[in-house]
Amino acid sequence: MILSLTPRTVQAGEPDEPLRIVVTGEEESRYVEPTVTTGTRTDTPLRDIPQSIQVIPQEVIEDQQVIRLGDALRNVSGMVRGAQAFSGERFTIRGFDNAAILRDGFRQGFDANITFPELSNLETVEVLKGPASILFGSLEPGGVINLISKQPLSEPLYRYGLRVGNRELSEPSLDISGPLDEDGRWLYRLNALYRNEDSFRDFDTDIERYFVAPTVSWQIGDRTDLTLRLEYTDDEQAADGGLVAIGKVFTQADRYALLSQIAPTVVFDIDSDTEWQTLTRLCAEVLGKQAEAEKLAIDYEAKLQKLKTQFSTDPKQIKISLAYFFLERIVTLGKDTFSGSILEAVGLSRPPSQAQGRSAQISPELLSDMDGDVLFVFRPKSDLDFAADIRAALDQIKTAPLWSQLKVVQAKQVYEIDTYWLGGGYIAANLVLDDLSKYVVQATLWD
């Protein structure tokens, strides 16, 4: 809008004339979306939301003739396409990999990037940047991508299209919508297309897609709507993960030479959980701390042999259980972990669910699976957010009825430990042995 004033000279005695104001308006851009749902889950003016949200409207998708989500998201700043994956498109927002892709504000599973989304059924693509993405669950703090679906219309719509392009692209499509009854309480919308094209690489398999998306909406009341949406996608395309680089092969020795110019470097191909002693000695050798590492190793062996002797006189096998808690799941540590390898070296047994493998996740309903003679639970002392979450989850699980039914709880053999049980070399290992001596040997579990 343009506001202009026209000044003029007025002589004394002349009658006053009204001030003339000229207002010139311009049509609003087709590329402006005044309201969004991402961040608030309501239709809120974008200017009123205190988060960074960028919207790609349907007009941009149509004008650019975009058929892939990655091409549409090139319009978003601070965002790049991630590593090519066979199962779906991946994106990086503000440096954080694997940004989650939502559909109408809902996650499509633990790994949301499991398909190549079809754009013909989308109204807009909204990108919420920054740590506000946590509003939608446990997601990367870089941001989140929200795909907004087309809604059924109260006015009849009949649109048929045919898109052709290079690499023998052909794509007939339809988009129809309207009411199903006279009073307009039942609405429908149907999007469908068929796409066939060649890859820019010389594959034997063409890219072929069948897509159908029916939607039905029922206006139950003035403030209540029920929408049922179905999408069917049948994709056939080559598993294209990229091509090998042609030229010099960058070997492990090359990496070691370059990294060693920056700082002391250890390049290893060992299991840092079960082969932690070898890794500790390698690091000590690079840093020139062999004497300190050898002293810690001697202390570890002495404590280990003492505990093995003490437990060899035990008339029964003590089962040691290890777990830490989140609000919706429990993580148990198996035999092939740092602390699991130490328990095995001492000669202690584990519950059946922890006798093999690394870590495992169980639901709170299966709390009895981690029962044993002694239970070590993690209560990190760190001020980081994840540590506070684990402490809160532990306090919450202790109020559950299933917790009080555990034999180890009734025997009062539950002990809280810190994160050094997760790994860290000989220093952490010695602390683990100290805890075993303090809590297990002195617990007088046997008479």
C-alpha cells in the first residue's frame, strides 16, 4: 500500500479545502502464506509465532514444476539434502542430520524418512527451524519438516493434468473435490497420478509410480470435524545410492597422516566396548602416558583377581542386572558392553535377557525381565538435559506397582550408579570394581 500527500500553498482568506489522501493498493503475492499450523497446531498468523518457520506454498510447487521433496526444499534457507538413502529422502537442517518429516503434525514412525513423499497431495510444506522442533517429540534440534495435506473443498473442483518432460517423463494426474451431500457436511477429495520416467543414470529399471489418495471429511458440529485420509503408493525405481569416486583412493593411512598433523591420533578397528583395554593402551602410547596406563592396569588386575577369589566361594550364582530408564522405555545392558565385559571377567552371571548382545529396549510392562539378585540403575550426576530426563524417569518408575513387585526391590538390593559404568578405560573400570566390592560383596547375599 502506498500513501501519498499533495502539499499546496494557501493564500490568506482562501477557504480551507479538505486534505486529499491517495491510497494505492497492490494484490497480495501468490507466494505468501499468512497462517501456518506448525509450531502451534492451530491456524495462527505467521507474524504471531515466535519461531522461525518457512513455508513453501502450493503455488511455488506448481510454478517450479517440482515432483520431489528435495527440490521443493531448495527454497528453504539453512537446509541441505542429506546423504542419499535407498529408503527415503534425508535432509540436514542447521547442521543436524536426518531431520524428521511429519505429516500434518504427526510422526510416521520412529524413522519418519522411510519413503519418497508425493507432492501432488500437498497444500504446503512448512519447515520449523531450531530447537522448537522438540514440540513434536524426540527430534533433532535443527528443525522439522511438516507436510500439510490438501483438504476436501466445499465447492466442486475438477482438475486433470498431463506433465511431460525430459528423460521421457510422462505424468497424467487428477485432483477432484466437492460435497457428498446437499448440506455440505460430507466432503471428499481424490488425488491420483501415474508417473514414468528414466533416471539420469543409465539404469535398466525405469522410475514408475502409482499414487492414489482419497480423503473424506465429516463436519460433526460447528467446532468438530472428522477427516479420514488414505494414501497408496506403489513405487518402482533403482536403488541409487550414488557412484564410486574416480581418482585417488583415500586410505586409512592417508587419514592418519593428515589427522596426526592436527593432534595425536589413534586409528583402530576394534570393539571399544569389549576390547577397551587394548584401546586404552593404544591411546596411552600415542599420548606418551604408558606408565600411568600401566599403573591403572595393574590396579585393575589386582582388584579383579580379588573379586574373582571372593565370588568363587559363593555357593550360588549371583545375577547382576544393569538398566537405565526413560519415560517410555527401559534400556538394559547386555554381555557385550563395557560393564558387561567386566562382570563376565569377574565371573558374575546375568539375567537371561542380558546374557547376550549389547543393549536392549523393553517397555515398562516388561519390568520383571530385568529382575535379579542385584540391580544397578543409572542416576547420572551431570547437569545435562538427558541426565535430568533419566533421573526423572527413574523416580517415576519407582512409583509403579510393578517396581515394588520385583524380588530385587523387595530384597533392597537396588543401587544407583553413575555413567562411568558405560565406559571410559581403566579409570572407569576400577570404579566399577569398587562398586561391585561395595555393594555386592558387602551385601551379604549369601549366609
